[in-house]
Amino acid sequence: MATKSISKQIAIKKRSAGFSFANALEQAQHKKAKDVVVSKKCRELKGEDIKKFLGDN
């Protein structure tokens, strides 16, 4: 999820839409996220390492 979408303002004009939105948030609160398993080898790159990794493009 993009972090900018968290701070968006929404306008709910119908009462029923407000109840639906609140209900959806409550249901999502109780769902667990799936565990992520990294299947590829990875490493963290910082600073100059990023430039070396990407090359002189």
C-alpha cells in the first residue's frame, strides 16, 4: 500500500455508506495478514553500494 493513500481525506455523504465503511474497517481489523516467505537470496544495499549495484547508468 502506498503511504500517501493513508492520509487521503474522503467524504461520505450517505449514512448507509458510512456504516458500510465502518463495518469494512472493523472486519479488516480482525483479519490476519499472510506470512511472507522470501524464496530468493537477498541483501540490503545502502549508499554507494546502490550505485555500484546499478552501475553508471
